[in-house]
Amino acid sequence: MSRLKGLNAYDLHKLLINEYVLTEKGSTKILSRDTSRDKRDIDVIRENHRFLWDDESADTWEKQLAKKYYDKLFKEYCICDLSRYKENKVALRWRIEHEVIAGKGQFACGNKVCNDKESLRSWEVNFAYVENNEKKNALVKLRLCVECSAKLNYHKKKKEIKRLKKSKNMPNVAGSKSDDDDLRTEVMSSTESVEASTSEVSRHKNVPVEEPWKKGHEPEEKTREDEFQSYLEDLLL
């Protein structure tokens, strides 16, 4: 008590509070930080997620973080959720890295619960969705197996994307000409026309057609200096 009497009000308050915190069980909870509003990066990304982004929309730090995550996604094919296809509700998202490495959505069925790799078909889907209370549309591509394709087209037939492949070893049809034959015919026709034009000019002018490749090598005339040099070389031999 004698020690407490010599303290002012502030020091006495600190001493009593410290004694209370150190001696009372569970009393430190009132001094702990409130963590209910703490957020991880993934929480910020989920809150600011957008299916399609433009550069002008990322005006805050949270949106810039979500945009940076969006830039790392692979946006050629989509992964879909067809669990509510009978209600005409299909969920779509872009593929992430490990799905691209595994071929999910391109070489395997794009339905998230299906891994079939046979008879895949490509579909172009007009994805209509609501984002931030705003209706939006986006054309996306899906690769689905036969069974999942039937689910996707349960209410309305979607546009199928087909690629026509030309076989290199395909034999030519009888009576048809290949590109090489057409090119060869064109070159031969051009050569014949040039020869015909040369013969026509020679016939009118009574000048024989010259064939330079059949001419022999004409000897060059030596100058006086060349002859003198040769003469000196003969003397020195």
C-alpha cells in the first residue's frame, strides 16, 4: 500500500491493469485484435472477379489484383458445370494452369466432372451472365464428349465448330489436275509462247534464231601489254 500511495493516477492505473491482465484467466481476449474483417488475396480476387476484363476497369488495388489473376488464365477453352442443364443453367469459367497441362477442356471433356477423351466435339456458346447487377454476353468455346454435348444442347442446339482437314496422301480424282500439274502446264505454255514469238520475229526479219548456249567460247583479243608480258614469261622459262 505504501508503494501504491507514492504513484500518481496514471502510473497506478497501468500497474492495476498489468496485474489484472497477468493474473486473471482469459482476460487477454479483450486486448486481442479483431480478425473478423481480415482478407486473404484469394478472398479479394473472389470479391472482384470478372469473367471479362478491360484495362480501364482496374482502378483500385483490389481490382488490379483480380485483373492480374485474370491475365494468368488461359482463355481459349472453358470449363463448364452441367449439373443444372435441365433448368437451362450452365456455369462457365476459364481454365487454370494445371488443367491446361493435363489437357482438360481441350483433349478431355470440358465438363468439370467428366474426363472422357473420345469423340470430342467443339461448340461455340453465347454465354449470357449477370455480373455486378449487369447483364453481359460473351462467345466462348467448349470441347465436350457426346453425352455432355447432349446435355449442353438439351434446350437449344448450339453452333458446332468443325475443322475441315485435307489429307496430303489423298489420290487425285480421275480427270482432275493437282496444283503441281496446273503449275507445270502454265510454265510449259509460257515457254511455248516465248519460243513461238521468237520464231515469228525471225521469220519476218529472215534472221536465224540464235541459240547462245550452243555458241563456243570466242577468243579475247590481247593488248600490246599482254603480248609483251607473255613474251617476257617465255624468256624466263
